[in-house]
Amino acid sequence: MTDFERKVYRIIFNMTRFGKNPSMEQLKRKTGKDEQAIRDAVKNLMRERMLKWDKKKKDWVI
């Protein structure tokens, strides 16, 4: 896991812990990166099974 992936993971983890899903705009503001870099990091985290998207609940599973 790269430093950027770890940062994205921690943001998603901390926000979902309090019942909020971070939007792309929030992730862009908190990381300072563009949308494509964030999408790539999330895809890698999902590939490594660190994150999973629950389609029914529309929430992250960590």
C-alpha cells in the first residue's frame, strides 16, 4: 500500500466510522489530488481487499 493509498483509506475509514460517505469533492480537497489519482487508489485498495463497496447499503465495508 502506497502512502497515498493509505491516506485515502484513512479518510474513508474515519468518515464511515461516523456514518458519512466521503464524496469525490471531499476526497479531492482532503488529499490535494485529482479525481483520476483517487479512483486509481480506491481501485487498488479494492483489489487488495482493503475496501469493499456494499451496493445494497451504499456504504463502504472496511
